[in-house]
Amino acid sequence: MAKDRKPTLTWEREADKDWAASVEIRLALDHDAPLGLADEVLTEAHELVHEEGRPARDLLGDPHTYAQLVADERIPEEHRARIDSHGLTPGERLTASFVSVGISAALYCAFEWLTDGLWIGIGWPSVTLTATVALGVALTGATIATWTAGRLPGARWFAAATIGAVLAGVGVTSLVPDGQLFTVPAPVLILTCLAVVVGAVKFPDTTLDRWFTPAPVDSDDSNDDAWFTRLDGLLRGRHAMPSAQAHGHIREARHHLASTPGDERASDVFGDVEVYALRLSEGPTRTRRFARRQFYGSCALTLFLTVMLIDNLSDPDPSPFWLAANTCSLAAMLWILVNEWRESTTRTTSDPAGPAGPAGSAGSGTPTSPDSPS
């Protein structure tokens, strides 16, 4: 996540300013450029344009093509191997969860301020429900971060803990006595929510990444099984590869390792496990795999919005605002579902990636197994 202030460049021509904006957007959206790379590249381009006195497009070409050139030459494979389809590391995923819920809670408190006045009543039901939401968000963020890190068993445990915490919280909320305990000014609650956002943004993502990323497998130990287990988790978790295809890659890698002369370890033959997983995951089916995963998440959100809409409709005195908001949100999600389904089922040419050879030779040999349901 970008947490540093970027330099300000003044472009003499409006066309050059638009060109620079296009390059920056393409590097961020299409290539998940590391922090600071776009600023560095644009600073160099700005100096060149100023020295030559010619438009940026004439000197450096189309912004899309230039962004692709920069990505090919200056984004290291190690960086791309450690981020997910959204360009986030596991730690940044967790940070994004807290930022999202903090902003949403602040907006909700602001809406309550506008509708019910300055003072907001707090009772046992609101206390237990708030605690449930906070714990549920933390566990859900940990689930996503752990899954993105390729630690699938840990992600399943976090998911089970999330379900248990939510069910327990709902049960306790229904049992606690009603009534108001005290009142709090709405601005205090808003500032508390914003403090959560600031705290999440300021907390170092590298520290969070260390919490979720396992230590590298020691190449001096005969622990190739741990290396292959890590590869399986990365392929299925970070790169959204179906189980059958991931297991096929691992079988081929094990066969290649067994046929390698000498007593070399998997890390010696294939290199860094995260980089190797990235190489195996690239190909024409990559976009479809991530679209399929996005579709599953959208299905869950659509179900939640449907339940919320049913609850609003069953209310004897429904709020027109929330009824309209839920209706529009559900309609938008249904539209998104249709588009994601089309993208996830659009067939492209078969993945040309070859069997699991040594690092840097993943594109040779027999074609790998096609995508299949996990």
C-alpha cells in the first residue's frame, strides 16, 4: 500500500500530463508496480522531456507500450511473485480489511448523526454486536491474508474461527438485556473509526507479511516435501489454480527432481518457491482463474445483500434510505455477477506452460493439464 508522499512534477504541456497519468495508471493497474517505481520512471521521463523540448509521446511512445516496457525491464520477478491478483501482499490484504471496515463504520456513524442527532445511545446489544463485527473482520482479514500467503490449512482454521465468532456473537446479542447504558457523541465514534483506519495504514505491512509468510525452507535439510507443500499452497491460494492442475504441476516437478542426477534439493533445482509458483501460474488462463475466484466472492456478497433486503422488506416500518440502498446494491451485484461469470467461463487458447522443469524452463516440454474444477 502506498504510504509515502509522491513527488510533484509540473508538466509544461497538457498532453504530457495526460501521458504521465496514463503511464502511472497502467503501471498500477496492469503491472502492479512496486511502490515508488512509477514516481521514479516519471521523474526520469520529465527530465528527458524538459531537456529535449519535445512531447513525451514523441520521445517515449504510447503510454501503454511504455508502461509495458518499464514493467518488463524494471519490475523484478521476485516482486510479482509475492503479490496477489490485486497487487497486494498478505499484510496489505489485512490492512485493506481494517481500512474498509473503519471507513464504513465512520460513514454509518455519520448517517446516524444526521438521522438521530448528536448523541448515540449505547446498550449491551450494540456492545456485543460491535465486538462481534470487529472480531469477525479481524478473523476474515486473517483468513484472506493467510490464504493469499499460500497457507491453506491456517486459512481454514481462521475461516472456522470466523464462523464460530459470528455465530457466538449473534447468540450472545440475542440474550443480553435491552436498554441503554450510556450515550456517546457521534463525532467521538467517527474519530474512533478513523483512528482505526490511521492505525491500520501506519502499521508496517512488512511486519504483517512476516506473520503470515512461513520461513524459507532450509535447502540443507532433506525437506523437499515442505517445499512442494508450499508450492501447492501458493498455486491454489495466491494464484487461484484449481487443485487438479496444481497437483499435476507438483507431480511433474517431483518427477523432474527424481530424474535429476546427484543429491540436489528442490530449492536448488527449481529456485525460490514463490518465483517458481508465479512462473507456473502465468498463461492465458490466469485471468479466467482470478475471475472465477472473484465470482465466488461476489456470490457470497450477493447472498448477504439478499438477506438484508428480505429483512428490510419484512420490517413493518422499513427505512426508505436503507431499502433503496440495499435494492440498488443488490441490482449492481447481480450485474457484476453476470459479467464475472462471462469472464470466468470465456475459453481462451490452452495454457502453453510446460511441465515443471528447473527454474527458468517452465515453458518447455509436454503441455500441462488444463484448468479443471478444484
